[in-house]
Amino acid sequence: MTQFDSSADSAADLRLDRRSFLRGSMLGAAGLCAAPMGAPLRLLQNARTDAPAHSVIQIFLTGGLSHIDSFDPKPSAPVEYRGEYRTVKSKLDGEYFTHVIPRIAAIADKLTVIRSMTHGEAAHERGIHNMMTGYRPSPVITYPSMGSVVAHELGGRNNLPAYVCVPSGGQFRGTGYLSAAYAPFELGAEPNSRNFKVRDMTTPTGVDPDRLARRRALVAEIDSEFDKRGKSDAVEASAAFYDQAYELIGSEAGRAAFDLDKEPAKLRDRYGRTTLGQRLLLARRLAEAGVRFIHVQHAGYDNHRRIFPTLRTRLAEVDRAFSTLIADLDSRGSLENTLVLLTTEFGRTPKVNRDAGRDHWPRVFSVVLAGGGVKRGYIHGSSTATGAEPATDPVTAPDLAATVFTQVGIDPSHELMSPGDRPIEIVRDARIVRDLLA
């Protein structure tokens, strides 16, 4: 809980002017949870209750993962295209990955791999926007991330935020034109740190339940006064943040979802005592506890120089953590209702450049899905012989977003209201890729 100034308990604070209060409340929200918690203001009636995916874990490899050096190797291409990596046989007949991800290859029978993702945005910011929102960037409007749409449409469960970023958000992970109340909750701490603790999950020293209740009543009274004078997204969002925070602080089960110490040491070792390993273990805990959308970021894939030694190290971490996550969810009976996405903003150039790296390449790349009602052991689409273009069954960013929304029970054609009461489809010009679904 954020530490209010002691004068907050006095009636004099009711005389705060609107600007000072808004500034203070937003700063308070920042101290409370590092970012808004995605508190729902309403639950729309178009959401299905029988959706196969109850939660989504989106793992985003920032920088642009090379498809040729991971899930779509080209062993028959000239060396300047195929690169230095060898191939390893996957669990699927006749299908190979590169030898630096052998653990993932061994669980390929639990995965769907799309080898024909495509879009036209070669800049990082625009590619991330495409993959996070399902929309190309626009100069006139900012679109909401998939996590914020899920928070808006479905709301939270079990006194937990609907949308969590592990450990933090970043560009295009936010609410776009939606209310700030649907922004992600950010941990404010690294799960792999020795003394990992999510900030502000308990009340400050010296604040007993009665004092906390008085503070909450005071904030509610001030919000009510502002509400009478006119609606404000900042005030509504601030009220939603505080309501969710009080619920989380008061929920032992909710707080426990963030406690990695409750996991056996041997399981933590299996995930890897690494940045990604512990982030994914926490993501599994949050999904099973009821968080609807968990975004996990892992950087280090913008390999314009010396891609092969650099990527070998990064992918070793992914190989261990991702394969363990899928196996762990499956063994616990949670994979079928948890949709896991391994995504990136674009691929890398088919031809190795003169600096022994690969450059940006959005024309074709690979993403991986598992659980949540998608097929097991399926390769969708293909790229050309040098990995330059989709050869069969291309999938666009809007297509992928529409499919994800469908699996969590949201109609992707449903319209949301942007500022100016302009209706905008959740995803436009998209198709649900039925071939991916079980």
C-alpha cells in the first residue's frame, strides 16, 4: 500500500484543489503498484464463459528473433543463408529445429509452430505495435494492447489484477485509447533477484486496518466530490487502482500468487535460476491463480552483429525455461486452459550480413503457441527455401490477435469506443486461423 502523508487523515485534506489531488493520486498509484492494476470497471456481455483459454501467457522476445536460427532452419540453403547452426530432430516426424533448442524440439508434440507469420513493419517500434495490438501504428490514434483489451472485456478474478507485466511493461503494452484503469500491473522487481518481493503488497508499518479503512473512506469521499463535478478518466482510473489494491492487500491467496518461495527449489532449478526462468515460473503461478493475461518480456534478440554466439546464449535460456513451462503446465493439468504464446516483433534477414549478423525482416518469421485450445504437434505454414517469404498459409498480426481473443472468449469483431465516441473493432481485417485450433 502506498504511504500517504499523515495529514491525509485530517478533514483539511478535503480542501485539496483538483489539480493537486490528481497529481497526488496518480503518484500514489505509482507507489502503490508501480503501474495501474488493470481493474475492470465493467464486464461486457459479449464475452463467452465457455472459452478454452482461461489465461494467456505472452512471452515476447524483444529485438526480433531469427526464424532461420530457431524454428525454421534451412539446412539445404547455402551457408550464407543457413548460418552456423545445425538441426535437431523434433518430436514431430520430418520436422527439425536448430540444435540450440533441443529441449523445445523434444516437446514439439505439445506445440503449434507458425512458420508463416508476416507483416510489413521493419522498425522495432512499429513491429512491436503490430504484434502487441493486432493493428498497424496510426498517426491519429493509439491502439490498446491485447492485455488491456482482455482486462477491459473480461475483468479481474480472485482479487487479482486482470493484466500483469513481468517484470514491467514498456512501449505498446498499455491501454491506448481505453481508460487508464486497464493498464497492466507491473511488479517493480525482478523475480530472479535473491530478495524478490513485489512492492507495496502489504500495508506500511504503523497502519492498522482501522486507519487503512479511514484512508480508503477519505479517498472515496474526495472521488465522489470530483465525480459530481464531471467525469474524469484520471479520477475513475485512480479509484479503480485503489479498489483493486485494497482487495489484493486483503487477500492472502492473491498475495501468495506472487510468492515464488512457495515453489520447490528443485522446480525452480528446472526452470533455470535465470531471468527468463523465474519470470516464467511466476507467470505460471499467476495464470493458475486467476490472472487473465500475463506479459513476459525477454530482451536481447536484435542481433545485427555476431548473431551466432549471442543467440546461442539467449536461446539456451529460452530452451530451458519455455520447455519447462509447457511440461509443467501439462503435468499439472493446466495447459489446456492456459494459452502460451512465444512471439517477437519480426524475423531476421535470410542472408547473414558482413558483420556476421542478421538485420530486420518482417516478411516472414515464426511464432509458437501451446495450450488454450490450440492443436498439439502442428506446424502451420511454411517459408521459402531461404526463409525470405511465406510459401504457404500466411498469418498476419491481426489474424493472430483475432485467434487469441477468440480462445479467451472475446469476439474480435466487437466494437470498443474510442475518444469522440468513435466505434473501433477490437481487431480489423482479420480472420480467425481455424487450422490452429484443436
